[in-house]
Amino acid sequence: MRLRLSIGLAVLAAVGLAGCSDVDRVIEPLKVRQDVTMTPAEARADLDKQESDLTAVLGGDWDNQDNLIASSCGDNDEGLYYYGGRNRTEPVTDPDAAAATVEKWWKDRGYSVEIHKYGHEYVLGGDAKNGLAITLHLDTDRTWLETDGSCVPGDWKKASDDDIAHKRNQISRTPTPAPTPSDRR
């Protein structure tokens, strides 16, 4: 009797907790954007520019954690994209103001924006018209972002081999002050 009750409670707890996740939706694979044409170099530069401009809006010293080796995307690996992120070891001083500033800044540049607040922390999602997606975390102990660049048509394996041959992932990993944002979109 005790075993049956324990198993029943365990199943009930597992079922109950499964519905409590904020990540209840299925994350779709990146789709190739046939309407966006970029060379691998342009895709890398776009990723860096969007992240650098955002870090400039927030200020502070950021660690660059970009992966500049092309990855595959699309239903049959028919495209390529780059991904990365930046990390700032200190939090923003005013998360409410920072979230409002980033939201306005993204919207002024045509991004669609989603904001979630958890206690004193924010998670902001910004999707650019070209498919680039940035998730910004304004945590109580640090500030960080992660980015998936646009999924563009191209041979990801060839681009990846070229990136490796040119040692593109061997970039400076020391904290650098955020640059001044540019007006170029």
C-alpha cells in the first residue's frame, strides 16, 4: 500500500511539475531565410554588430563568447548561421530602466520585442527583420545575452571549413568596453 501511494505521488508530482515550466513550447529549428542574402562574412559581421550595438546601449565591460564557425540550419541543413553571446559580470544598476531602454531601442530598429519579468530579473527577446534573434538576461548578479544569427542560404560545411582554416574562433576573449552604438541598421 505504501509503495503504491509513493509511486502515485511521484507520478502526480512529475505530471504537475511538467506544466510549470516556462519553456512549454517546442523550439522550432531555424528556417532558411530565402529573402535574406548574406555571405558568411556578412552574417558574421551582422551578428557582431547587433551584439556590439546592444552592449553599447547597456554600457560596461563585456566578454565576447561568439562562435565564428558556421553551423547548419534549415530542414535539410541547406543553410548556415552563426551564434554567440556576450557576458558582463556585473548587473545593470536599474533593471527596469535598462529593460525599457532596450525595448525602445530595439523597436526603433524594427525588432519585434518580448519581455518577461521574474522577480527583479528580466529576460528580453528581440527578433530582427532578417531573422537574427537576441535574448538578453538582466539578472541580479550579471548581465548576459545570447544570439542566433540569420539562417541564410549557403553551404554550411564549406563555410565552416573556411572558418576553421582561417582560425576565426581565435578572437580576443578579454573584457572590452562596449563601443558607441552606430546608426547603421
